[in-house]
Amino acid sequence: KERNNNEPEFLQAVEEVAETVIPYIVEHEIYNGKSILLRMVEPERVITFRVCWVNDAGEIQVNRGYRIQMNSAIGPYKGGLRFHPTVNMSILKFLAFEQVFKNSLTTLPMGGGKGGSDFDPKGKSDGEIMRFCHAFMSELFRHIGPNTDVPAGDMGVGAREIGFLFGMYKKLKNEFTGVLTGKGLSWGGSLIRPEATGYGTVYFAQKMLETKGQDLEGKHVVVSGSGNVAQYAVEKCIQLGAKVLTMSDSSGYIYDNEGINTEKLALIMELKNVKRARISEYIKTYPNSKFIKAKTPWEVKCDIALPCATQNELNDEDAKVLLKNGCICVSEGANMPSTIKAVREFHKAKILYAPGKASNAGGVATSGLEMTQNSLRFNWTRDEVDLKLKEIMANIHDSCIKYGKTEDGYIDYVKGANIAGFVKVADAMLAQGIV
Ligand code: NDP
């Protein structure tokens, strides 16, 4: 704690893991006394670097770039890049730490990492985005590689940014390799990768509901965010017959009592991905809906909540309102969107609650499948990738039951995901010795 006391998000992520993993370590002789968790919380390597670029007005801009190479016990570092003005060491270390457990849960051979920059993509032209991405990669390239560290997208980093980053990497290294995932389909990308995190979050909710003999058909769903994860979570909910009532961005949320259908979702995708506009524009086309400024959607009555925007977007007060309104299932698309106190409320009420490291692992799992396809120089079909994604989400669900089922039959998905993720990485670290 003392070493990282100015890193609140990182400490929060570690506390949540430690609460469940320390008792497990104490009970198991092979892990006890080996300082495994102490080793896991210290990144193997942290890289920070200057990123200089020139804006459209000809002015020189300076940002800070980061890559946290957290743990490579079970495979090359793997995890996204985030471009957002709030990016700092605490945020990236929490994300990298979560990533280690998440990647382990997928059963694919991937270590954990995360990176990004405090660069704010909002309001920037395509030319500015390209120049920033090129400048960022002109340093990062020397620290990554298909067998070393394979970054991907996260907030503020989508298909456009991955393209610019890949272009500069290829130029500098003079090689065409699967060094990034989330690539375009014609140059090494995988079908279903853009959809994977959102779809996987809903597949996980489906598996949780199955344990209660229920499904998504006719359920009322509240979603936060309107970026990559939220868009495809909503698409899958619609396909499975649920009624999605809300989506949001950092300015507030839209509430559509008639439900967001495929046509309405297409408008949101156009607004967010092409026009890069605010979600409030939605009510101009659908005047029966409402825009609620500067609020999160947790006050809306629902059966299922899918937080898909950002960390700590759902606190204990929000959790109490959701529970009072009859919410039975929370599946996290974002990373650590619920505060520790909110999670305690969900556990107290014994509802179905899945932490992001389990429920949003479909994104990185499909990135793993993209790496495999790149190595094989072969592409699987959409149905093949979707089937593998479904299988992986079902396996993660099984692992959560294996390690998280409590005596009264309640499934503590936090405990299950943490211990299942921990065991595989810890075993590899023990086998490799003290390095
Ligand atoms: P995007 O950048 O595509 O979308 C982020 C969304 O969250 C936007 O709608 C954004 O609104 C909203 N948002 C950002 N900050 C806030 C805030 N403070 N309050 C309310 N809304 C906010 O990112 P992704 O969809 O890729 O990522 C969303 C979450 O999912 C993150 O936690 C990410 O780490 C996690 N994740 C993503 C994966 C992926 O494959 N992309 C994989 C696994 C997890 P605005 O447009 O106003 O900024």
C-alpha cells in the first residue's frame, strides 16, 4: 500500500483480488509463504515516454505514453491501449492487473499488460489522430512484438487508431506480423473481434440466468456507454429478444421506453462512430425518448444492468436503487465499473453479479483467436469465431462455479474469477522460479 499510495484505482483492484485470493493462498500449502501475490502486484516492467506531435494549427503538442508489462508467466503481455485525458499510472496499473487474471481465465496463453496515453481524441481531426498514433508508435514499437507484447484497443482506440498504429509499426520494423489485435479484416483482423466484448458480456449474462432457469427473452435491460462494448452488447440483447431501455455517454443517458431496436442502434453507431457526436442527438430523431443530462442510467427500472462505460461508474447508492427496482443480474462489460461498496450490495442481495474480468473477457479471448489466425496465416469464418467465443464464455462461467460456489449454493463470481485466474498464473510462476 505504501509503495502505491497515490494510485487509488490500482489499490482498489488489488484489494478486491486480495480479499478472495489471500484466504485461498493461506489454505493451500503450495502457494503459502511464496510471496506470490506480492510478486504479482509489482509490474515486470513499466515504460513511460514522451509523445510529440503537431496539431492542425501547426502547434507542437506533448503527451505522455505508457505501457505496463504486468505479467508474462503464461504468455506474451496482452492488453489494450487507452487514449483518454484521465489516463495515468494508477488507471493503467489497475487495468493491467485485472488483465492478468482475465487473460488467464480465457485459458489462452496470454500474459497481462495495458497501455495508452493522456491524449484526448475528442474533437481531433483524422489527420491529428493519425499523427498522434504515428508518434506514439514511433517509441512503443521497440518494446512490443508478436512474441513479446501484443497491444489492442480500449477506450479511445478503435479500428481507425489500430490502423494508424499498425502502419507505423510495420514501417519501422519492416515486417508484417500480428503485433496488434483489432486489425481490419483485409490486413490480419478477425471476424467478430469488434463485437466480441459486448457479445461476450451478454453470453455471460445468459449463462448466469440459466442457473436460475431464465433467459434474456422479454427482459428489460439498462446499458451504460455507447462505445464499442455497449454497442455490441445492445446488438446481442436485441437479437436475444430483450428490451434495451438506455445507453449513455459522458454527458448523460438516453431513455427510450419503446426499446432501442436495430434501426435505432444503427443511428447510435452512426452518431458515435462516424459523426463522433454526443448521444443526446438521438432524441432529435426519436422525440418520444428522453435525454437525462449528467446522470447515469441506474435509476431506470430493469431486470438486467450492463455497465459498459468506465471504471467506478456504479456506486453503492446506484446498486441500492437497482436492487430496489428489482434488478436480478449485473454483467460488467467495462473494467471495474462497480465500486467495492456496490459489489458488497449485490453480494448481500445475492443477485447474479459478474465482475468484468470474467464477463468482458470475450474481447481479449477473440484477440487471442486473432493471434492464432495470424500465426496460422488462416482465417476462421464468422460462425467459427462466434462459436469459439461462446465456448470460452461458457468455460469461464464453469471456472467461476468451480471456485466460487458457496455452501448455500450462491455463486460468488468475484471469488470464482479471482481464484481461477490466480491459480494458473501462480502455478506458472512457481514452475519458472524466482525471476
Ligand atoms: P469506447 O471509447 O468505445 O467507449 C467508451 C464509452 O464510455 C463512451 O460512450 C464514453 O462516452 C463513455 N464514457 C467514458 N467515460 C465516461 C464517464 N466518466 N461517464 C460516463 N460515460 C463515460 O470504449 P470501449 O467501449 O472500448 O470500452 C468501455 C469499457 O469497456 C472500458 O472500461 C474498457 O476498459 C472496457 N473494455 C473494453 C474492451 C474492448 O474490447 N474494447 C475489452 C474489455 C473491456 P464519451 O463518448 O462521452 O467519452
